[in-house]
Amino acid sequence: DVCSSDLAAQAPGNEAPSNKLEAVCSRASFELPNADSGAHRDRWIAEMDRHRVKRMVSFASLPEEAGVVAEACASSRGRLVGYVCANPLDPGFEGFLERCFAELGFRGVVLFPALHRYDLSDATLRPFMDRLAQHRAVCVVHTGILRVPIRDLLGIPRSYDLRCANPLNLIPVADAYPSV
């Protein structure tokens, strides 16, 4: 899986990303997604059927995953709804976000302020939120303690800023953008 290899490449050490990833997945009993988006989609839909889930969100956690997630969602006959993990501080993200909504059919974003180190209530994020409102996008914000097991298992240092994880920071933004 290309995206998992991108994450593994961030891990410390000289070992090849694919070897790091295989070792971690074996130790943790993780199963990597199938590289074939159709097979991955079918597995998710089978699980959804087993648990009687009609529709769910699937999100691209890295920009490199966006195409695969979009492909799986587009061919799911409405069962999977695409979101993308966004970093509003990334200077190249505006164009990428536009592509996600206009071309890839994504319907929302997932924000991790503690991971990307920003205060959601900061006025400099207003243009980002305005863009979400223009696209009638949904915004999911992770607050509180952030734990990403695969990053921990790969030994990627935690650089989270818990000051940015305060759920109270969400109130002014939610008040200003109730449709988002």
C-alpha cells in the first residue's frame, strides 16, 4: 500500500519503509488495506452489511490516499462517503482541497488541530472555513487526546500540541459556521 509506505517512511531508522511496515503490522496483527480499491471497498461493504450499516464515511488520512478513497467511494453506490484529512496551514492545501471537492467528490474534511498544531478559533483559518462553507462541506474536528496507534508502533515521535486539542476552541468556529 503506497500510502502506508509514505507513513512508514516518516519512521526513524534506516530500514526500508516496506520492511518497517510489515514488521509493525505482523506484531500488532494489523492488516493493510488491499491495494485494489475495489477489493478494499468490497471488504468494507461486507463489514457494513454484517453490522447492518447503511452508509459510512471513509476518509483519506494522507493526501496520497485521496485518489484511492475517492475511487472506492464513487463505486460504492452511495454506501461510502468520502472525506479527507486536512491541514489548513499547509500552503498547497487550498488547491488540493478544491480538487477533492470539485473532482474527487469528497463531502467533508477531518481536522486534527493537535497534530498539525493550530488553534481552530484563530482568525487566520477563516478563509479555510469559508471555503468549506462554499462547498457545503461537513467538518469533523478531533479534540482531546490524540492517539494514532500505527504512528506509535512505527516509532514516529508524537509532536502533538495538546493546547490545540481543547474542545472549547471549537465553539467560536461552530457558532460562525453552523452549516459546516
